[in-house]
Amino acid sequence: MGIIEGNDLDWRNGGYTASSRASAQDTYAAITREEYDNYVKNFTGLEDTLINRAANDTSLVDAAKKNAGKSSALTSGIAERNAQRYGVGLTAMQKKEQSSALLRSNTLGGADAINNARLTQKDLNSTLTAKLIDIGHGINTSVDGQLSPLAASEQQRNAAYKNARTQANATNLGTASALASLAIMAFSF
């Protein structure tokens, strides 16, 4: 890094310093560059991981698929234990109908659980993406909101200085012209 020639900006010792001769625009540019380098060094890896997660995460759907299979076995076991507990004896036809009803119920319940997991996963992924965008927008807005007015103020000061110099030159020229006119008039009488 080192000193940027002509701008009096010093990047030695891992940090940024500016002399009193550095312009606000140069200071703003240097700070912005340092903030960007810091962002790339410290946050892009995490941000890329989170973006990839938001785009490709299917953990809820995968868990719902696993649980749908377990749910079928649990429901069958519960029906069997209830029949034994209450001493209900089922005929072969009733057992077949109960098995068919449990299968339909488990299939619909599994499909419902997987569809709900897909919707929830989509919402979570969208929310994560939105939060990443909000974080980035908030950081940029905060930094720009604080530093941009400084650079703009220097531009305004420079413009005011140039206007004042132009006005002073015009006033001096006008005064010199008036004195010259008075001198000519004085010598002509």
C-alpha cells in the first residue's frame, strides 16, 4: 500500500490516515476503498454461503419426506394398540378396510406435510434473501449517508472560494478602472 502520490493519503501500518492537505473527495474515496476491501476480506465468504443456502436449501422438505414414512408406521401402531387396549376384535374385512383407510390417511397426510414443508422452505429462503439484501442496503446507505455530504461540502467550499476569488478580481478591476478614470479626469482639468 503506502502513500498515494499527490493525495497525502497514507495506507501504511494496515490502516488509513490522511494529512490535513488531503481533499475530502480523496478521503472519501480512500475510506470507501478500505471499507470495500474489508467487506471482501471478511464477509463475502459468509455472504456467498448464505446466498447459496437461500437458493438451494431443502432441509425442511427432506425432513418432511423422512417423517412421512415414519408417520405411517406410527399411525398403524397406534390403531393396533387401541384395538388391543379396548378389546376390539376386528373381522378380516374390517382389518382390510382399516388398513386401506390408514394408507389413504397416511398418504394424504404425508403429501400435505411435504407440500407445507415446501411452502415454508420457500418462505424461509425468500426471507433469508430479503434480509441479506436489507443488510447490504443498510450498510451502503449508512456509509454513503455519512461520507457523501463531506465530499459534497468540500466541493461547495471550493466553488464558493472560486466565486469569491472571481468576485474579488472583478472588484479589484472595477476599483482600478474607477481610480484610473478619476486620475484621467483629474489630469484633464
